[in-house]
Amino acid sequence: MSGNGETAPRDPGYRPVFPLDRGPIEEVHAFWLAGMSCDGCTIAAAGAQNPTVEQLMSARLPGLPKIVLHHPVLSVTAGKAFMKAHHAAREGTLGAPYVVLYEGSVADERIAGDLGGYWSAMGAAEAPDGSKQPIPTAHWLRDLAPGAAAVIAVGTCATWGGVPAAAGNVTGSMSVMDYLGKDYLSALGLPPINIPGCAPVGDNITETIAAVLMFLAGFGPLPEFDELGRPKWLFGETVHRRCVLAGNYEEGKFAQEYGERQCLVELGCWGPVVQCNIVSRGALGHAGGCMNTGGICIGCTMPGFPDAFAPFYKKPPGSTLSATLSRTTGSFVSYLRQFTQKSRNRTPNWARAQAVPSGWANVDGGSSIAERAVGGVYDYLRRRGTRFEAGSARQRALQAPSHRHLRSGQAEREGAE
Ligand code: SF4
Ligand code: SF4
């Protein structure tokens, strides 16, 4: 490291004590550090609704400790007052457990230092020449991580490297897990937790923090994470499986222009291989989200993003085969479904009368000989293996007592009149 903002690393053997045996933790500090970031993750977290940042900070969720948030943009303190808790945590005198949240990728500060500057920094430390120099957030991460109850990487830059670490990476940017290394474990024995997305769904951020805090407070089990440290309940499925347009893929219906409400794979959607929950959760407040609003998936939650998905808006090569297969089988399936749908859009009265009394349009209520023949076979298959048949002798026998009761009540009422 250069002398720029250099701070002596803490004793690597240092481990704070979490007094879980003295009862539930009531307060946890959260240090939000920003590396090579656009602040999009901060905006996403600030807009989260389930839970909100305010709920986390005011201990309004039963069982959750209060979060004391130290955020370079959202905190109301500044300067030395803002940095005081950071220094205390680093020196082991904070007196409360803490978690580290890192937004943005971790740049190689040696490159900037050699050029006489820094990439991302917060606070200042005295340099050997007596001057005050900015402390890189990478150094804060290095120094705070060993004592943290958990280190949470927020957003794709922090989880995998993201855009700053793409081809041509002049800043030596890397992910939090690359920076801390394979052997890193937090004070509670956790490797870095990764919440990817560019930017992530805000609720994914706050919900994961809440789940980890619930564990910290002794109120819940440690949530399940996958082999890359992603919350498994949020990133276990491809976005395609929950996509609002997935039924179109299955029936071989593909959009050729934006705005068509059909599967977007031929416009460049990578959804079938991308782990993301945005279509079921929405981008913000359960609204929006890529395919919900007609946009394709460019794989922003994935470690390979952006290089492995570029150029964007070009059809993924594998989709040629899968889309052709879907077209072949899907067009037949789609025809059969339309056929069945038409007959399910008729009441028994309309089906008998072969007419639909709709004032909205001139609906063809009739059915051709072929439709009646296929419909007969379909209905036979539908009922096969059961004892149910609408209007059957058995159904009439089961309904007979009710009909008798209604008739006798009606007769009594007429007699009384
Ligand atoms: S739009 Fe994308 S995610 Fe949705 S069905 Fe098509 S390929 Fe799958
Ligand atoms: S659907 Fe794709 S582009 Fe949209 S947020 Fe998820 S991973 Fe990113």
C-alpha cells in the first residue's frame, strides 16, 4: 500500500465478544461503506418497503435489534462526529456488535496511491509526513471486517465486481469476496453475504439484513445461503420461471418489437439462465421490474455481468434452439388451449342455445361438428376416473333431498298466503 490514507491493520487475531449469553442484542451498528459505486444501491435500500430502513432503525419489528446506521449519505452527522464510531469499531471500543455493508466494487488503492490519489475514501488519517490523508473505504473494509458480526456486499459491484471490474478494468476493481479472500470469516463465522443486482431490489437488501439481525438477536435461525453466499430464498430461481411472460415462451410466442406482450427472448432476454426475483417482487414497493414493464433481462445479478451478457439487446445464442423447440410444440399446444378456452367461456345455457347474448360484441356462440366431436372426447377425458358427471343420475339423486326441502318450503309459504 502507498502512504496515502494508510492505516495500520488491526491485530488479525482480534475478535470482539458478542455477549449472547446476557440476553438478546438490542442494538447493532451498521457501517455502510461505498467503494466504486454509483449510489444506486443506497437509493434502492432507501426505497425498500418490506421492511423499510426506518423500521430497521427504529426497532419497530418485533424481535429485531435497533440498527444504528452510519451511512455517508443518509446520516445527519458529518466530519469527525460521523467518523467517530468507525474509529471506535476499528479500535474495538464501540461496545456493541456491528455489521459492515459495502456498496460498489473494491478498487486497488495501490494503483491510485502510486499516482498520488485515491479511488474511494472516507475520513482522514495522519500520514507519515504529518499531513491528513483520506482513508480508502477498501482499508475500512479490511480493518472492520474481522470484527464484524457479518459483512454484507450490496449490489453487483460489491458482490462480483460488476461494471468497474468489466473488461478493461483500469482501477483493479474486485468484489468484496475477492478482496477479503476465501478464508475470511466474520466474528460470527460467516463468509461475506452477497445481495447482487444492479441495483438490487431494495426489499432484498433490507429483508436480508433483517433476517441476519434476527439470527444475531437469537430470535431466528441463520437464513439459508447458496454456494456463492446469495440468500437462497431470493436467488434460488431463474427470473424466467416467475416471469409474467413465461406462458408465451411455452406456447412459442415471441415478441419482435418492444411493446408486444410476448416473450422477449428474441429481443435479447437472458431470463432463462439468470437468478433473480424482480418479476415476483417488483423493483420498488412491489411495482415495476424488468419484464413486468416490458424490458429484457441483461443478467445484472450474475457474476458474469456485464461481459458475459454483452452486447445487450442481442438474442442469446442458446435461445435459437430453445425458441425453435417452443415454436414447434408451442404452436400446437397454443391451438389446443384456444379451443378449450373458447368452450370454457360458455355457460351451460349458452352452450345449449349455441348463442351468447353479449352486448359487447357479436360473439359466435355456435360450435362446428369438429369442435363438438373434439369437445366430447375432451370432456370424456376430463371426467374419466371420477364419479362426477354434470347432470348425471347420481348427481340428481344427491341433489334430490335439497330440491324436496326447497319445494316443501315453497308449498308451505304458498299455503300460508
Ligand atoms: S421475457 Fe425473458 S424471462 Fe420472460 S419468458 Fe421470455 S425469456 Fe423468459
Ligand atoms: S431481470 Fe435481469 S436485468 Fe432485471 S434485475 Fe433481474 S437480473 Fe437484472
